[in-house]
Amino acid sequence: MFAGAAFTDQSDIAVDSDVVDTMTALGVIEGYLDGSFRPDDTVTRGEMAKMIYVVRTGRSDASAYNDDATTFTDIGDHWARGYIKYCNSLGIIAGHSATRFAPDDTVTTQEAAKMLLVTLGYNADTAGLVGAGWGTKTNALADENGLLEDVVNGTTQALPRQYAAQLIYNAILTPTVRLRDGQYTNMNDDGNYYPTIGERYMDLQSYETELTGYTDGKARFASYPIGVSFNDYTADHSDL
């Protein structure tokens, strides 16, 4: 999706280069000043809150939420307090208790997946993402929505940066869901998928690619937005 400059530790990155390039180009995950990405460093709960804030708002500054009321007593002047308060207000993240968020604890794959499922449109309470069985339900829904594809990390293990990138990359390409007739669905009444996270929150556009013919033995392709008729699109783009 995006082409980016190689990091000094590019050879240590196990996920596809498009994943890291896309996440860094969108400002969701940043590299370090020394030119490294540090793919195996683990992500904290506060850092995950920031990443989701960027996905939801397209901005990196959450200072407008710094002074919002909260029941968490352990985020005080923490650098991530604005991100945490924003995400908590939407039900995306929860604390370990009513008063403890633990912003510097590492986030697990399972915890990050739960946050992204709520971003997709699942309500944590009605979807079973809270309570004793939250982990099992999170794993099932994350698998069902393809969030864990190519995330080679245990669900209860601390989440490395490269797999946080993969998890969020998968999420932004996933259709959002709505609760209808007591069931969550990613399709509307017309049988079309709801917008992806990337389309709904990040102004990204998904495209289809179609073979249009051959010239001198070389294939020609045209890309056009999903949901738009190829013929309708090419009528306005005669150069395709």
C-alpha cells in the first residue's frame, strides 16, 4: 500500500515489508531516531492506546483529552493519558480494575485484538469480550475476522511491535460490523460489506484490479474503487 525507506534493522523484521511501511506511513507506528524499527520490542498498553487513537482519528496528538475525568488513578501525568481516556470513553480499552489501567505493562496479543474488535464495531458487553470467558471469545472473533492472520505470536504473550503492526494492518482492511437482529454482521441488507476500518476512519480507499487486455504481449490492468462499476469508472477515466 505504501513504499517506505528501509530501517537499519530491516532484516530483523519478519512480517511483510508492506505491513510496516503502511503502518509507519500512516503514523500508526513510528520508527526510532537512530533509523531502527526494533521489531521485537514489546508494546505497552499505553502505546497500544495511542496506535488505536491514530487509527480512529488520523491524529497523533491527544492532549485535548489529557484533563478529562477518569477513574484510573495510575495514569496521572502519564504521557499516554489522553489516548487512554479517549479510547476508554469509547469502550475500546478497559483497565485491569476500575482504578488501575497499568499503562506501562506490556499489552498481550489477546488484549490488542479485543481493542481492535471494539474498533470494528463490537460492543464489549454484548459481544462477550468481558468477564471470565473474554479471552476465548476474543480469540474466536479475532480469527473469524482475520485479525490474527500472519500474527505469529501467542495470544497471551506480550505483543512485539512488528506483530502489533500486522494486527492493525489486518484490522484496517477488515469490514466493520453492526448489531442487527441480535447478531453482529459485516454485511448490509443489500449483501455488500460495510466499510473497512481504513475506509471508515482513515479515508483509505479499497480498489479492485482487473485485467483489461494485452499490448505487445504484456498484460494491462486497471484499478478502480470497490463498490464502483468498472464500466462506470472507466467511462470517466478513458485513459485506463
